[in-house]
Amino acid sequence: MTRSRPVRNGRAYFVFQRWWAPATVVTLGPVKVTLLTHGTRGDLQPHLNVAHELRVRGHAVVVAANSNNLGVVHRAGLESYEIPVDTRELLESPKMQRLLLSGRSSQFGREIARFEAVHGPAMDAAMIEAARDADVLVTGPLTAMSALSIAEAGDQALVGCFPYPVERTREFPSPFVVERQLTSPMLCLATYAAVDLVWQYMNRGATRRIRRTLGLRGRVSSPFARIRDQRIPVELMVSPVLLPKPGDWQDNYAVAGAPFLSPEQRLAWGEGAIDPELDAWLDEGEPPVYFSFGSLPVLDRAACLEMIGTVARRSGVRALVGAGWSDFRPGVNADRSMLVTGAFDYDRVLPRCRAAIHHGGAGTTHDVARAGIPAVITHVFPDHILWGWRLAALGIGSAVPYRKVNADLLIEALAPVLSSAAAQRARAVGEAMSRERGASQVCDTIERQAAA
């Protein structure tokens, strides 16, 4: 049996074709899809990309987002529902910044749990209300626990849209447990069993709370074990070039491809135009190395810029510095070897760079790789560690823990990345990724779930 999904007059429909019978057309009118998001830009961006594609296909879309992300959703022209927490304010607090810099992930996790205990009831209420009357719910990994219970109570279809993998495999360990690759398949599996147990334990109170609110009974396992057991479809919006699907994953897990932001979506993020000063600076010299720490803390901005200047000077490159969440003063330095700038369109600027040093978030990792340049990842969060592994495996990058970053370490990590061999491999990866449009496959899965 074959199946296709044309769109006609704003209405999607499926065609089921058996070789012995005429085609049967099942019309799928516009459906309501609620996307539950929580976290930073890396958590929201894939969902906005999917929401845009769903709207093009004629569906009604609601994006539930943190207070600090609502502006982007509004500028994208999408209906929103506020989850009344500010994740940026949390991560920029002095205590959380110190924990991020220290690399003490267990203490960081406990602080997140305390934050959730205070704000959890309001978050639950917002997500439950946002999901009301939806035909399909779409969840990221950070909202999966809540989404599973909401979908169960409402008898709603559920689709996972994840920016990084959490499913167990023998091919690599969970970066939530280890920073280094393991060679034993059994040890790799054991790390995921540990994650399931810890996640279930740390979220047991939150799980009980939302299930009581929804009138649900019974104890449940971790969200990722439930997704596995119930074979809920999960689409990873990552590139199969960077992360091919492991051979031991179930059929409900798929690698959809990386999201690609249209100019309109870039504009929603404040990245519509290139600063004339940046454009002129790029033209006046050799392609620079792009430095960006994204949402990671920079406690001493002057010392950080001095370190970047040292790395650039001793490596013989110019430095383009993205301010990210850090309060760097924009502008060019005295000898014009370094430019600090605000947000810009990665798809237009990064191909004009030689390499990048960045925090390793999924979005930045894919944008840099699609631009065809190698990178050094300065990792903090587990998904950053994973992307460091993958770039190293492809010969297009290296990685260092952010807590250990200094000029000497970055110079050492950058040297192989600046080689002609790494550049050639990175260009090949970028060319292969340039054709990916991950949102299309995710939306196909959402429509299949709506029609089921």
C-alpha cells in the first residue's frame, strides 16, 4: 500500500493506494495542533519551524511558550499561550551562572527541581489550557512528562519533536551521564537506564501533581520509557549527516533532518538584516573565526574579550564575536582584528567565516555545520557534549568543557579545526545538509497521527 499527502485548497488529504483497488481518498481538514515548548531558543526554534509549516498547510496552530519567548512567537505571526516562567531570568541568576561555570550538573539539576516545585502548578495549568481541544499535541523533551499525561487525559494524539536524542542505543552513551565516549555497547545502554531512573525520581512529585490535576491514577515510568513502550512517534529535528539513526532504535523514532529558517522566521528572531559595519568588516580581510557562547554565562566580559583576542592573535585569524546573552559592547577594536556584534542571519554570515567556536547548542551546531565550516564546541549541557562527539567523529570539530576554557586550551583545540582537511570535510557536510527541510517530515507525521 502506498500513501501520499497532497494539499488542495488549503486542505490536506491522504491517498491510500492498493494495487488491486482504486485509490481511496481520506480528507483531513484543518486540524488544531498545540506545540508545548519550554526552555531556551534551542528548544523553541524547531517548534516554530514546524508551526510555520503547519500553518502553510492550512492547520490551526497554538504555540505554548515561556514568558521570555512569547515575543518571538508573536513576531512569527503565530497564536501563543503563555507558560508563566522566564527561563532566561532563571539561567542568568548569579547562582545558576556559577553552577553552569562549575560544571556541577547534579546541583544544577536540584536547582531546576526547586524552581519547578515553585512554578510547576502554574506551568501545568498553562499547558493543560493550551492543549484544550487540540487534535494533536507536539512536545519537546522538557515538556514530555507533562504532555504524556495531558494527552492521556484528553485522548489526544502525541508527537515528539526533539532537538537532540534521548532514546537509548548501544552506539553511544547518554551524555547526561558521561562526557567521554564509551566503547562497550552494554555500558552505553546502562547509561540510559540510569537516566530513566534519575529522571523518574527527580520528577516524581511533578508527575504526581499533574496527574492528580488531570484526574489520572497510577504510577508511571520516566517519559522516555513511556514513549518507548507506547511507541509514540518521535521526530528528531537533527541532520542525519551529523547523527545517522542508530540501528537499534525502534521504528517510532526517526531522524527528520535539520530545521531551515526562512527569511521571515529569521526576522522574528531579530536577524533579518546584516549590520553594514559587519558586512564591511567581513569584506576587508580574511574570513574570521566566529566566537559565540550563546546563553552560557560570561561573568567577566573584559577578560573574555581579552582571551578571544589572544586566541585570535596567536592563531593568526580575525575574530567575529557574537554577543549572545552576554552584555558585550558592540563595535570593532583598534586594529580592526575583532568585531563584536549582535544577532545576525547565520545563513548569510557564517559561510563567510573560516571556523567557529561556540557553546554547542543544537541550533548553532546545525547552522555552523550547514554553513560548511568546522567548529570547536565549548560544552556545558549534555546535548552540547553529544554534538562535540559527532563533530569529532566526522573530522570537522573538537570539544572542550566550558568550565576549563582558557586561551591555551582554545588555541590547541582550534589548530586542527583550521586545517585544510577539516575545511574540506566541513564543506562536504554543509553541502549535504543544505537540502534538508526537517519540518516537512515532522508535519507529515503530525498529519498521520491526526488521521489515525
